[in-house]
Amino acid sequence: MTKRMKGLLILFLFIPAWFVLVGYPTLAASKPPEQGTFLPQFQLVVPDDSEAQGYLGLSGSGEFTVSEINAPVVVIQIFSRY
């Protein structure tokens, strides 16, 4: 086996190994929650519009969590762009 072929072989083995070590954990972390599990807590910005604040049952400024919305049911639609 020539030196050039050894270099190419190492390169072609390195690329998949790099993906497994670096890329896979990122892909695994981006999976949606399993059915029946809870949505993780995250912060949203309080809208500036007083009408939107009233609709959500919020006041003031800053951030809020979904659990702070004054409603019996909250429907969240999540869009994913690739």
C-alpha cells in the first residue's frame, strides 16, 4: 500500500469517526420529546402589545414560562426549519 493510499484510508476513516463523535450527540439532542413526557421549561419574551399580554394573562415585561399563561389549556405549535 502506498503512502498516498494510506493517507486516503486514514482520511476516509476519520470523517465517519468525527461525525459519530461530534455530530451524533447534536442530532440526538435535537429529537422531539417522547409521547407522554413533559415539555421542558423554556423562557419566552413578554409581548410589548398590551392586547397580547391581556390575551395571555401576563403583565409587565421581561420573560415568562408557558406555565405562567393564565389559561386552562395551552396549545403550542412548534415549527422546525432545516
